[in-house]
Amino acid sequence: MRRGALFVFAAAVCFGSLGTLSKLYYERGGRPFELLLLRFVGAATVLGALALARRRPLPRRRVLALSAALGAAQIGSNVALLEGFKLAPASLVVLLFYVYPLLVAVGAALLLGEPLGVFG
């Protein structure tokens, strides 16, 4: 349990500092694509090292394909987030980034009259 809580805390610190560190990176001439590349290559390196250390077999092709598709969607989401950091205050970008899906779900439930599995 403590190890899991430590992982959650580390992830929160890393993700919570993303806006501020992105702004600092941009002030020094960095671009969103470079930052995105650094983030994903760094994460792939750390997770790859953990996978090798645990000596687990590779997942099946279907799982790998689904993981690649989800990764592509995550990259698109991160591009939007990092471009937003470049153009607006980090606090506003983060607020919009996380509130927008909620607004879409609530709007869909109100307009369509169905909870869409979110509220029911």
C-alpha cells in the first residue's frame, strides 16, 4: 500500500509541475514538439527499464495495438495541452483541459437525455 501511495504522489508531483516547467521551457526557446518528445522518450525509458527489471513476457499483439492507439490519442491530447501552455496562463489551460470533458458529458446527458454511463 505504501509503495502504491508513493507512486501516486510521484505521479501527482510530476504532472502537477508540468505547467510551470513547460512555461520555463518555452521562455528559454523550447517548442512543444521537443518537450513532448522529451516527455515520451523519458517515460518510455523509465517504463522500459522497469519492464526489463521485472522480466515479464511481452503482451499479446492485440494489447500492444490497443496500447499504441491509446498512446497516439494521449500524444494528441498532450500536444493540445502544451500548445495551450504556450498561449495562455498555465492555470487557465489546466482548468479548461480538465473541465471540458466534464462539460461534454453533462451537456450530452442533458441534450440526449441519457447518462452515457457516466452518471448512472
